[in-house]
Amino acid sequence: MNPFAQKKIFLEALQALRLKKKPKETATKTDASVCPSCKESFSKNALEKSLFVCPDCGHHFSISAQTRLDMLLDAKSVRFLNRRLQGGNPLNFPSYEAKLAALRSETGIYEAVVTAVGKIGGVKVVVCVLDSRFLMGSMGTAVGEKITRAVEYATHARLPIIIFSASGGARMQEGILSLFQMAKTAAALERHADAGLLYISFLTHPTTGGVTASFASLGDVILAEPRALIGFAGPRVIEQTIRQTLPDGFQRSEYLLEHGFVDAIIPRGEMREAISRLLALHGRTTA
């Protein structure tokens, strides 16, 4: 065969293969998500298959509490705790009640945290997941109460507890009442620890403010997703306060791992397996 003809056939086959491999060909204007890190766009179906992690750069998209529970817990093992518990407007903050009602309708959840009991590989656990869609996962009185009740349930039932944090911190619309939740959740976790039980804190993007300064930092084991922003005040506020340039990667998971604040960085695809191993290492068996 003519070598030029062979080359043409080869190039045509290669081009056809490349077209087949393109993941973005299914993305449309109405069904596409753009990665905030690398700016590539992907279909929602492609992101679902990758557990909402960018296939190109590994950026971890924010996910709902329900999606997190579906990824973590055994199928049909979930039982929600205090599902309908919700907060009010204790300080009569303007328009706050209307905002809460709109968010409940939009997200399908009653507050910024979802708490449940379920199983991971047959091991029974209590799980709390903050949902950033609901006022940026901020901690008001209802969030603090739900987490406290979940911890107390875990203590009474002698179960491990896992808390996934994703929060802007204490909720400003509830003022000092939201700050009270820092002490309340910490006290409940101390009683859980005194009972000799395991608490795994899993930090996701972002974990800041009063949540970082309370239950998020109290885990027996502290895990984090890659590149998550974790801290009390944001880096911009810190730079303006101390009038110094912060190190590259400051307050990101990798920086905190290097400086001993985080025990391990766990990509989302390894989340369930990593937690299952930790449960086994701490003597938890199927129940």
C-alpha cells in the first residue's frame, strides 16, 4: 500500500478516536458546569460520574449534604435524625424568616446541617453534613442543636460520629446566640470523647469562622479534601490586619497538613474507603 495512503488512514483513525474521547461534546449551554480552577467545562453527567471532581485538574466541586450521604453510607441504611428541626428568628432580624423559607423550598432541607445514622460497610455510625447551599452552611441555633443532639445520640448508642464541615462560620442573623453553639457542640463532643468513642472531623471547602473554632477542630482524626480553604478569618482579612503577605497556599489543606493541623488529605473518590479503614482500626465491626 502507498505509504502516504497508510498515513492518511492512520491520521483519520486517530482523529476519530480523539473525537470519541472528548468528554465535553455532550455539554450544552443548559447542561454544563465550568470548573472554577481550570475553567474547563463538563456535562453534569460527566461530573456525576467523577463524584463532582474536575476530571482535568482535580478541583472538588461543592456537593449537597444528601449527595455526600449517598456517596458515604450503605444503600438503604440511612435514618435521618431530627430532620424537621428548624430555627426561627430570635433577634427579629429583618427579612430573615423569608430568606429561611425560600432556602427550605429551594434546597429541600430544613437547616444548614443534615444529621443521620447509617452504615459504612456494615458499620453503624452517626453522620452530620453541613450544606453550603443553605446560608453558606452557617451555624445558627438550629444547626448547633442538631449537631449536639446527633453527638448525644452517638454517645448514648456508643457509636462513632463523623462530621463533614463546610461553613462560613457563625450565622450573623442570630448574633451571640449562634456563638453559644460553639461551646454547646464542644461540650457534647467532650462527653462523647470521655465515653471512649471515635470522632472523625472531615473538613471540606470552605471551613471557616466559628465552625473551625469549635467542633471542626476537635476530631480525634481530622481529614480534609484537597485544596479546601480552612481557617478562622479569611486570608484577605488577615493580610489587611497584619499588613503582611501570606505564604502561598496559606489556609489550604496541603499547608495545614504540612503544619500538623490536618492528619490526612483524602480525595473524594477515596473518602468512603479511608473512613471505613479508620473505623476498622478503631475496633468498629459490622453491626
